[in-house]
Amino acid sequence: MAGQLMLSLSILIVLHELGHFIPARFFKTRVEKFYLFFDPWFSLIKFKKGDTEYGIGWLPLGGYVKISGMIDESFDAAQMAQEPQPWEFRSKPAWQRLIIMLGGVTVNFILGFILFSMTLFVWGESYIPASQVKNGISVDSLGRDLGLVDGDQILKIGDKPFTEFNDRLVIRGIIIDNAQSIEVLRDGKVTQIPVDEKWVDILSRYENKSNFLFSARLPFEISSVSKNSPAEKAGLKADDIVIGLNDVSTPYFYDFVKAVKPYANKEIVINILRDKDTLSLPITTTKDAKIGAYTYPFNHYFTQDVREYSFLASIPAGFSQGSQFLGDQFKAFGQMFKGKIKASESLGGFGSIASMYGDVWIWERFWKMTAVLSLILGFMNLLPIPALDGGHVMFLLYEVVTGRKPSDKFMEIATMIGFILILSLVIFANGLDIFRNFFNK
């Protein structure tokens, strides 16, 4: 996870800073430093070429280019106290300074759209059609509280048809699209399940991010048993199908999971189907009410469909996918301003981000995550906060409209406030990760 995050951030930081570096050099503005990661007190690697020092810092919280005559996180007051020089940022016309400041986020957005497009071109888009899930859903406690029932077949989320089987689509529909109902087929009848406004908050909570609402209703067909487990000792084998517990029918996997919960560390009788024979085997569960048998994964029972894209078709499809993601971010901010989503529940530090890559290196997921992070970095950097690109853009637009340039002292104070705000947010977000992982279990 750490390796994937580090590589992804390194790619994004270098390309973002190139987005500032290239137009700065094009407009003959001196760039004093170009750094991957921050270098307070010392650098890991550095060398100088022309007027620019290139290097890698030791603090992996971002990167930067130090542009002459610009008030930034370097807070070089001595340079700003001198007379402006023709090669300095402050000596350039406002429109050139605006292009230099927008260069980084422009690269982030373009890169994000390109990566979305290229993942579609290389791997396509895999999904399981909801129509394949004939036996309906098995509902977890969260889904049950929402009003779903075992065996339901989901038809719509709000007014959008449920064509791809994925409980994340239901969660997204409620949190982002503000869906107020879920339409299901229950016992042969179409039923509307109203969704209370409180579910936007509940489903966006950090504690529920990895919880699922439902899964496909599948048989308990054993794929393997753990060595020395109760299942192995009882004689359970691969491809046995568990159909009952203490002569109570459990035709589906989650029926068995729910039925066995009260029998922790107790002897039970499992009814199984082996070939054409029905057998009853005594078995003593573990203290966690488990037997050490594993069922086949989801994709064992269903055939994934893949939408394949030619190179030309992948470009608008990737742009559409990236635009939807950015639209979701705007909608999520809107939900925060309305008080429906708590900002603290959506925040996470480097640990939260790293966990999204997974603990196995899968290139498709790596590049999709890099695309997502690129768009998030572009979006966040555009926020009108001093010390971010968006803060500089805000003051430059003010200058273009009014013809008046904010004083260097004002810019210095505003940048310091913005820098403290951003640093506090980084500390808070990573503090939340530590609290969630070590103190809130």
C-alpha cells in the first residue's frame, strides 16, 4: 500500500509542478527550485542546472517549485524586499501569472481524464449485470435497517435503473444523488422503500465505509476448509453444499451465517448435500461461531460482462467517467454545506488513502486510483485558500478585474494563514487515521 501511494504521489507531484515550471520558463520567469517532497534543513538529492536547483526532499507531504519574486510557502521576505527584476514572477503581466498558477491544476485535470481513458482502453469496464442475480440479495444489518429484505431484487435507486449489481451504486445514489426511494421486486410485487434523509449521514460515516448493504444470495458451496478446523475434523469437503443447521433449512450462505451465530463453541449438526446424497455431520463451532469452511467467491457464480473501448471511444468515455467523479465531489461538498454529511467523516490521511490501493499491486486499480487522486488534487488545489493555487488565482482575478494588485505584505500574511490552515488540516486528517486505527477499535 505504501509503495503504491508513494509512486502515485510522486508521479502526480512531479507532473503538477511541471505544470507551473513549463509556463514559467516559457514566460522567461526564473525558477529557483524544483523539488519532489519538501526539504526543510536538508535534501536527499539535489543538483543544479542553469538557474534551477532540482532535488528530492525528505518530507513526503508534497512538492514545490520556487519561482523568483513570488510569495509562496518559502516566505522569502528578503527577496521580496528588493526591487522587482524583469525575470521575477511579480514583474510579469497578470495574465501570464494567471497561466503559470493554473498550470498545475490544468495538468492534474488533463492527467486524470487521460488515465481514466487509458484504463478503459486497456482493461475495459467489468461489471455483473443485475439481471444475472436471479435469487435476489442477502442483506446485512445496515441494509436491513435501511428497509431491504433477503430475496429483494433491486430495480431502481431513485429514478435510475439498477442494471449493474453493486451495492456501492445504492450508497452513491443515496449520498450523492439524494435518492429518496429504492424500488425492489419483493414476493412478486414491486415495492417502494422510502429512504429517510438521515441515511446520507449514516452511509457517509467512516465506520460504515467498508460495510456493505447487501450481496448476492448464493448457496453455501464449500470451496475449501482450513487445516485442523472444525470443518476438517467433521469431514466437510470441497464442493459440499450446506443446506441446513440442526435440521433448519439454510439454503443460502448468509442464512447459515445468521443461523450459526447463537452457537458459539457448541456442537451443532450440519446438513449437507454431497453429490446426490444428503448427510448430517456433527461439528463443534469455534468461540466465534465459525466452522472454518470457505464458500466460493462471487464471480464463481456469475459471468462478468466487459465493456470494451477502442482508443478513440475510450477518450470521451474516460472524460465522462472523470466528469462524473468531479461532479460527485461538488455534490458531496454541497451535502456538507447542507449539514447532511459531516466533514470529519469524509476526511482521511495518508493511511486512509493508501488502504484504497489494496495490499496487492494490481495495475488497473493503481492507475484508476492515480486518476482519482489527480482529479482530487486538481479540485482541492483550486479551492480559494491562500497558499493553494486557487488562492493565488483568486487574488490574480481580483487584480485583473479591479486593476489593483494586493500588497506584498497582505499576500505574505494571507499565505501564512493559508499555510497554517492547510498544515492543520493535514495534521487533523492524519490524526483521525491514528484515532480510528488505534484508539477506536
